[in-house]
Amino acid sequence: MNKKRIIAARGNGRVTLIEETIPEIKPGSLLIEVHNSLVSPGSEVGGWRNLHSQQSSPSESQLRPFGYANAGIVEEVGESVTTFKPGDRVACMGGGYALHSNYAVVPHNLCVALPDNVTFAQGAYGHLAATAVHVFRRGQSSFGEFAAVVGLGVLGQLCAMIHQLAGSLVIGWDTIPFRVETAKNWGVDAVAIPGKEDEVELTRTFTDNQGLDTAVIAFGGDANLAVQQLQKCFKCSPDGHLMGRLMIPGGAWFDFPRTITNMDICRVGRTGPGYHDETWEFGTDYPPVVMRWTTQTNLKLCMRLISEGKFNVDAITTHKIPLVEVESRLTEIIQEPDKMLGIIFEMK
């Protein structure tokens, strides 16, 4: 067995199955028989609406394997790996490693054990869940603070969940009613649909007119309007200075407004220290006494929270697609891109 089946994106908004050689099992890596993988739509396909719009294009550009979050069973371990053995259930992550394929070779420090009661589909949320945790840490939010999450895609839903779990009071904004309803169903504190509701008035009321302490812009593209509206919702000092923290984990961009005076603006990506440090990924973990929260410890925490029912990733899973049906099924469901959130591919 030296071939794997892998999902690749075309330039016309469609995907197809191809075969590739399974990469070499290097020292410090694991060969994983993948059971499930999760699509991160914003960074992988430019969003579901974008993928839908591309389907009218005649483009047949070079096939592009994609994906960076999956879960499965360890088939083989590379030299120097001591924390895993064949047969272990694991969640895996990493661009170029944890692809949408039935086999993957992943650095051992980008893998964590799955608790017995966590499914492979739930484990595939590890990468984005750890990203949401890292956003919360970088934002330094405190218990009882007011937070807004703008953009309730997969990452936005997870950011709202982790802020609320950690004691923040959270309002979610999104222009797509299905996403807002999804957040309401799992129990977000409050919601607003910009364009249909006055999100500023709803947010000011939600904060008892004290103003937001933090906001997360969890979507890609032009965020100028969102930032303009958020400015009306933040705390303001008696001398007229806006106060608070603006976190940007995705690909959003906006003109830097002069009216943002004493606010902290933080571009925050990744899953924590370690990711993209190959020496760490394939080698020895950072000493926990020096660095308590790394990519791996964030991943482990997320698996525990899922196991204990505190991180409800099932609530945002909208579709599960078998590998052998991926091209036809994705073509079918992409006709309603606004009703897609967590898309799980099933390899088995």
C-alpha cells in the first residue's frame, strides 16, 4: 500500500478524487489511516459562496489538494516517536499534512490522542477549535466581559463558544440567518443580523450601554463596514477615546481608522506556538514549565472540552460526505451555500 486517495480542488469550484503516493514516514512523524476530515471553508476554498460562484467558470486549473484538519488511527510511527503507537486514535492538524485524504503523514506534535468518547468527526475540529482558543488567549478576555463575534462561520461559531465557555457574555453578528439560528440553537447569549436588524442598538442594549470589551472579526475580505459599526459599540472613555480589543484571526482587512485611539488591534492566527516550527513539529515539545500553552496543549484542551460536552462541535456540523461521493454530493449541496457550516468528509 503506497497510494492514497485525496480530494483536490479544481479552478471551477468543483472537487475531484485523485491518487498520490503516500509521503515518506520521516522520524518524528505518524502515518494515519484517516477516518474523518473537516473543511475550513474560508482559508481552503475562499468560502462556500465563493466556491458556488466559481461553478459557472470554465476554468480547469491545476488540481490542488487541500485540507489541514483530520482524525483517524495511527498505522505506523516514525523513528523517535514514543508517545504514540499503532492503533491509537488521534486528532491531527497542519497545512500540507492533515489533508482530505484516506492516509496522511503528520508530525507527531501536531497530533493528540482522542478521548474514548470523542468521535473522529469531532476530533477533526481540533485545528479550528485550537485556533479559537488561541484567539481567546491573545485577546486576554476576562470573566464577565462583553464580546462580539462578527462572522458566524465555522471559526466564528467556535470563537463564540470558547469566549462564552470562559465566562464572557457573547453576541454574534452575521448577515446569513442560518448561521445566526445555528448559534442561537447551541445557546449563544445574543445575536444580530446586520442589514435586517440594528446590530449597534442590539449590541449597546446587550452591554447595558457599557460597551464591548472585545470583538472578533471572524470572516475574510473587506471589513470596513464591520469595523465602523463596531466602533459605535465599544467602550468610550469620558474624554472620547474608544477602549477595547479587536481580534482578527482570519483574512479580514480594513483601513486603519484614526478614530480608533486607545484600542488594541491584534492580528491573530494559527493555533498557538509551535505550528510551522518544523524542529518542534517533528521533534521535542517545548518545556511546559516555560511555555504552558502550545499548539499541542491547546489541541489537548480542545479534545478534553469536546469529551466533557463543553465544546459542542456537533451543533455546527451540517453535512457528512463519504469520500466516494464527494464530487457529486458537494456539487449538490453547494447550490445552497448559506446553509453550509461544518462539512465533514468520511474516508471510511
